[in-house]
Amino acid sequence: MNKAHCWTSLRHFAVTAGFLAVAAGGARAQNASQVTVAVRGGLESFDKAASLDKSWVIGLDAMYGINNWLSVGPVFSLGRPNTTGSHFMTVLTYGVLNLGDTTNFYAAAQPISVLDGALNARVQLPGKKLSPYATLGVGGYTLFLDVQSNRGERHKVGVAVNAGAGLLYAFSDRAGVTFDVRSSTFTDYDRNILDPRITCDVAVPTFTQCPRVENSLFREDFKPAPKAKKTVMNFLFSVGFSYVPSFFGGGGGGQ
Amino acid sequence: MNRRILVLGGFAILTAAACNEKRALLSDPIGASAYGYQMQQQATNIPRGSVRFKFHATPAAVTPDSFVVTLQGIDSLGPNGFYTAWAGDSLGTTFKRITGVLEAQRTDTALDALGNVLSQPQPKVTVGTFSAIQNGSARTTYTWRFERTNAGLAATDSMVVFLITVEDNNAATTPNATRRPLWARRSEGGPAGGLATSTLRFGNYAGNPLSQYLFVPTPARGRGVIWGSILEVTDSTLSRPPLGYYYAVYAVKEVPPGQTNGDTLFVGDLTSPYPRRNLSLYNADSIRTDPLVVLDIPPSISVGAARISADTVSKLPKDVVCTDYGDKVVSCPYKGYSNVRLTLESKNAIRGRMGPARILGAAIPFVVTAGQR
């Protein structure tokens, strides 16, 4: 996925979030029978076994208040990390060995999009200005791989759960800022799909299939990738703008 | 209104940041380029020679029994190493130390007008009378003559096996039980008319020929690579060295004819390959130092490796820098080194001094020799 593709994939997400932000008019903190929208932005730190570099992430929470302390609703996050190239060391060799060949080493990485969404429940302690909260949800994640690196569209879908806590600082009875820390656990994770290298069958002679590019030289000089895991836990640190859209019960209420 | 602008502005910044990816694809190599080379079989200057046995073909014959030994490819030993000569019986149960007259003939090389290498044998020189010698050379042929009486043998002593052992001192009265690398049997030389010429065998002598071990250098192969400061060689299908020998790797800095500032760099003994480089194969002649690679049947080393990093070798000056393509100044520690060799070394020789027995060799890619990276 190149930069243009990135913008394309983000467009719907941005339009939706922007529309909600504009429609907010004023904002207020959570109340019963109201929808609170929070646009978040921050940094996501992935599990080392996920082979994804840290990346900026944007997110959107839309929580419907069942009462003053409990709310439920969908949450979404979208990040654009690079895969960790050092976990996929690649060699390209030129020349004929008996004449002296030349080998170059590369870290094979690719930019991908990580979208995860969930249905969350949030418990919030009421407060005048500061309101701590905890959240928990179940949903799914999708890894959209780079189209060019993978010679076509390729993605991976799995179940994700998240849990976190945060603090809401209210500017007014309708707006506030959130400081949020959340873990996002991806299940059925498959790091191998992040490997953009051509994989070859070692039982088949090289001259009848793709050239082998895995690093078998100087393996001790490159730190090996962490052991692969089927379940990876990532952490998301974000700051958000929380507000109550006027057409979602924003006409009154407060904390 | 201001709040809306703030919200939208923040969101726009985050969205832009999310799309500002760097494409870390296969565009930038990591580190220097690695230059590979293939180790070629050389199998040259292995200890070798022949023995001419002269014996009484009939009871009436009067010509004294003798050995005339031609010996090449032996390395000079250190202060605790002596090639010692013995005469024995066919079963190898009785040996007597023998003394003979040693002659040496050096063979020099020269270049003709076209640059061809010419062999130029020098006159033979009588060195003296010895029962043990210490010095050898890749370019010296020794002729060692033993006549029964002068050798110190009685008329009843057997002279059907000639044996050279490597002893730790010059006072041995019985042959070293294990280091018996060179021998010849009269029976193998087609004895007829009081004469037999047998090839000198190299390996581990045993009284029973079925139990002896003949060293074969030819199955060896390998490859190497130089990557920045790292020099690495990986060899495979090596015969296990004879008892008292080990494999070592050297880098050679050759110089043109007429210059004398060439040099060798002791890369090290062969070891097991990664990730067991800590297991040296120095004692693979006698024990299975690493059962994964040292085999008894067939007696071989399936894989051996040697590796150094120039950063840890004092002989490689760190301040040697070269100009790379694009006038970039880079370190080039192996500048001038032109060859890599796998040699067979005697444990009684001086460690770190390259011996003549060359098993494999390779030319280092010119780009390294020339000092580019």
C-alpha cells in the first residue's frame, strides 16, 4: 500500500470522524441516553513478536451511556506501522561464486495498515473535572498488507480483545480530553504473512523455482526475530477529544 | 467554534502523520557488501615421498640392506618436535631407531621472459647423519639414506617397514604410540631382485594394514566470504587429520616477485560452524570434539569453519582506510590479502606459522585485496 492508497483507505474513516466532530457543536461528558464521541490519536507499541514497529495511530470511540457510569459502543483504531525489517533479513547475491560473488543484506519491511474495531463497555467514575474510567471490549482486527510488496491485495483478519483505562478531563459539561492507555490483543496472529520475501520450498532445486533470499550468511550477526506467537498484546497510548454531539442527546445533561 | 477548529485540526494532523510512512523496502543495503569466494581443492605439499628398499634376494647376496628415503612436503617442527626414523618388522611389533645420511635439495622458482614459472633445482647438499630431523620446507626434497650397519641395526633386525614418527624429544627409544604419520612397507613395492620401491604413506600407521588410516585430502571443499571486518571460511567433507595434525586457516598477503614483505595471517583452527563455534576441531584427529560434525565412520569432518573479526585481531591495523566508490572513506582491514588457505598443520610445529600442506585455497576477491568495500 503506497501513500495514495493510504489516503484512500483512511478517507472514509476521516470523513466519518470529521463529520461527527463537526456535528458535535458543543460537547459534554457522558450521561445516560447520550452518545459520547471521542477522537483519539496516539502511539501504538506492538508486541515484539508481532514484528511491527511503533506507529502513530488514530481512533474513534462512540459510547452510548446506559446510565451515568456505564456506557457501551463501538471503538475503532487505525495505524500505519512498518513491519520490522530486521525480522526478515534478506540477501541478494550477484555473480558467480567461483569467480567471487557479491552479496548485499537488506531488511525486508513493508508499510501496512492495522485496523481494529470492537464493541466496548466503559465504566466511568463520576467526577466534577476528572473522571477515571476503565474499558473492555471484543472485536476484530485486520492487517492490510502493502499491495506492491505482496504483488496484490492481501490481508489478515482475526479476533481482538482490548482492555484499558483512562482519565477524562472535562472542559465543560459537554467536552473534555481523554488520556487513554489500552491493550489490544490480537489472536490467531500469523507473523509469516508479513514476510514479503519469496518463500521457497527447500526440497525443490533452486533452478526450478524462485531464488532463495533468506539470510543464511552471517546469521550470528543479525539478532534473530523473537519467537513467533499466535497471540500478541499491543499497547496503545492516546489522547482524545471527547464530546457529546448535539443530535445525540447533546441538548442538556452533564456529569 | 474554536473548539471545533481545534478538534478538526488535531484530527487532520494525526491523519497526516499516520500516512507519512517511510517505505523501508529493499532499497538500502545493511552494512558492507559481502564478497564470497570458493575454496578450490589444492591438495599440494602434503607429506609424501618414497622408500627404496634394498635387501638380500638370495642368501649369497652381499649387498647390504638399506633404505633410501625421498621425503617432501614436511613442515619444520618446533623445539618439541622431531621426525624420527625407525625400521621394523612386517607386523609392526618391533621397531629400532635408525640413523642415516641426510641430503637436502632446494628447488627454487624463477620467471622466464614470458612470466612463466620455472623450476630450478639447486645442487644437493649433505646435511649430516641423523636419526631425527626437525626442519622441513615446501620447496626442499630430502634424501635420507640408511644402511644396515651404519643405521645401527644388527643382522637379525628386520628392515621391511620404514616408519617416521613425530617425537616430543630427540631421545626416544621406542616409537611414539600414536603419532606415526609416515611409513612404507617393502611388500607394497613389488619386491624383486633385491629391490622394492614403495610409496611413502601418510596417515596413521598400524601393524595390520587393515587398521591403518590413509589421509586423503581430495574430498574437501568449501567457501568463504569477507563482509566488512569479518572473514569467514566454511569447509566440508574433510578427512579427519592424521594423529598429531589439525586443520588451520590462513590469509595470505602475497607480494610480487622480488619483494619480501608478504605476510600470513593465522585465522585460526577450524571449529564447528555456527552456532557451535566455541568447539574447536584442533583435537579432531583423536577425539570427536563435536559429535555433530566429527565422524568416526567414515573418518571425516562434515563441516568446519573459521571466522575472525578484524576488530579483534591486533595484526590487522584498524587505521587502514581506503576510498570506496564515490570517494567514501571506509575501513579495509584485508587490503593486500590475496589468498585464503586451509592447511594441515602438525601439532608439533610452531602454532600460527603456516605449514606447506595446503588442502584448499581461494583467491580473495580483488575488490577486497584492492581495498574497496
